[in-house]
Amino acid sequence: MLVLCTSLVLPSGSSLMGVRASAWTLLFTSAGFVVAALLSFRRGPFIDRASMFPVAGALCAGGTALCLLLRAVAPGDALSALFLAALLIAAFGNAFLLVMWGELWATLATDRVSQYLLSSYAFAFVLFFGVQALPSVAAAAIVCLLPVASCAILHSSRSETRRGPTTVEFAVDRPLVAKAVVAVVAAGLAYGVAESFYANAVAPNVAVSRGDFWVAGAGFIALAIYIGIERPAASPIAIFRPIVPALSVGLILFAVLPPAQAYLGNGLVILGGYCVDIAIMLVSADLAFRAKRSVALFFSCSILVLRLATIAGLGFVDVMVQAGVLGPDDQTWLLAAFAILVIVAGTLVFSQSDLQRFYQPQPTVPRSQDLEERCAVVAAQCGITARETEVLVLLASGRNVPYLCKELCIAESTARHHVGSIYRKLGVFDRQGMLDVILQE
């Protein structure tokens, strides 16, 4: 956020071949995801390799520091070949670091992964404004140290309880994957178009206080509080729900509001775009876990699709504006068109019910074992604790949370925690999926 959305590292207003520096940064990060995906066949999982932590941290922090140094030494030579090389190094480190976080998210044996992600994004907005309030030298130093801090936190998180490889068979619906890719491309294009329009038409005419980030940050804080209080078992669904409303309403507001208030619409677009990020991170990591494949491969390819679509949206508007094809009067119809595209993609092409289908186990014929014995077998296979096994048997018998509380003498929050943990370890998000797992061959 600090690199892409401020002038701390990237020179504001600079471009190469008609494309702004932030788009080149996203392109280099996408190249990093490609390399991570290719290396995952022989080197993954990266999080289990101690050498990857200093490598990722050094690349990201060192590349960022070199960018800052080059800007200080040669401020007029904004996008020189050496600066782009330093940017490439930082982007590769960022890509590998994010992939390693994805590997951790895929294996954490807790139902709070979505809460952690939303909270981290909310905290990122706090840091975003806090760092910018510091003197430029201090802000630059912190920008370089943040990747190192991220590596240290990631390394310490490896001791958290992690779920083992699943023995559950899940259905792989290739047409469903194709529909998801179409929806992700639509969201990425809409986000890129909106951000490019904001940078070209609105940002030069408004204060640098980034009111759009205040709106997006408030949205993430609200979502994090909601997830923390409600603790929904289907966390990917809870994150999917605000995407279409936030993106579509944000694009429409951006199109109709005067420049002085356009930050309200762009704030919603940022909120929706970052929710797409989180949803992809969660679902791709879960799919890799269910398919027993490399998390780095699934995670990298999924994020790569979104990043390339965003770059296409950014580059399209930038090039068209500089060529004089798109002017301020063209903003309304183009943003409205992408709002319609988001609505169609998020309701007709790939809807919430389609997302739920990603989590359906492979249907099989039930075994001739009694329910309690089947629950014990599944518990042993999936690393479910003895207390959670008691909860599993009661859930499979049709009991609800209030009954669990009374039968096991536990608080409702504890019961919901056990239920969420069971779903997480089984790789499902509802009772039906849990029953399908229990009754599998």
C-alpha cells in the first residue's frame, strides 16, 4: 500500500511506455508469482525452508531501499533501467513473501484465518496513515523494515497448530474453476479501471489526504469486527458477500459524484478489490489443501490472474487517456459499464452458491459402520482432538449449538469455536459437508 499508493518509493506522475510506475510494480510482482509457481514443483513448500525467510525479506527490503537510494541520488531519472531493476527485486521478494503467508493460511488449524486476514488489512490502513505522518526519512526507513518484520512474524507463526494433509476426497469441477477465473478477471479489470481513472481525473484535483483510504479502512475495521463477533463457519462466504455491492456501488458513485466527493466511491472500490484479494487467498489455499497439491502453485496462479487483470485495466485507461481517446466526459459510461460487468460476473457467472460448491466433498456410498465409529475414524485421520470428537459426534447426530453447550457444559463461544475448528480441519464449511465427509468410503 505504501509503495503503490504513495510517492514514498515510486515517483508520482512518472510513466514508461505510457504506463504508470504502479502498474509496472504489479507486473513485476506478477512475474514473481510465475517464478514461485514454477519453483513450487521442486522447492515447495517454501515455508518449510528456513533459507526462504531471509531471501524473501532481503529481496523485498533491499530492493525497496535501493529504489529509495536511486531516487535520492538521481531524482530526475525517475524510471531508469537501474530503478526498474531495483523495483523488480523488491517485487519478487514481495511475491515470495505473500506466497509463504498463503502456505501458512492453508495449514492453520483454526477457524479464525479470515478474522486474522481482515484484521491485518485493517491494521495495514492504520500503518498506512501512521507512516505517512512521520518525517520522510523515518517513513522511508519503516517502509524498508516492514518486509523484515513480516518475515519475522511469519517465521514465529510456524509454531501455531497446523492441520495435516487431508484424507478426504473432494470433487474437482473444472467448469466451476473456469467460471471463477472469469469473475476474478472482471473484478480485476473493474478495479484497475477505477484506480486509473481516480489517479488521472480525481487525485490531481483533491487533497492528498486519501479520503478513499479512510473509507476503505473504516470498511475493513467494520468487517473485522463483524467476523470477530459472528464467527461465521463459512468465512469465505462472509468475505465474498460484500465484493459485488462494494465494487458496483463504488463504481457508480465514482461515476456520478463530483470530483470532490469521488473518494467515497473509490473507497468502496478499494474495499471490494481488497476483499477479492482476501477471498482468492482463502479459497486458493483451501483448494490446494483439498486437492493435496502445492499451495504455492494454486495461490500464485490465482493471484496472478487477478494481478494481470488489474494491470490490464490500469494500462488500458492510462494509454487511452494519454492518447486523447478517453476524456473526463467518457468516465461515466465506462465506469457504469464496468459496474454492470461486476454485477453480472458476481451474480450470473459466479455466485455465492458456486463458491459453496468449491467446498463439497466427493459424494460416495455410506459405509456400514455406526455413526460414532465413523466419527472416530474421521477424527483420527484429520487430527481432531478428543473434545472436538465429542462435538463431532453430537453434530453428526443432528444436535445444535445450544444442545452442545448444555450437554458438554461449555459456553456458546467455546462450542462455536469447536465447530469452526472441526470444519476447518475437515476442509468444509457447513454441516452437510461434514456429514458427506463422515459418510465417505
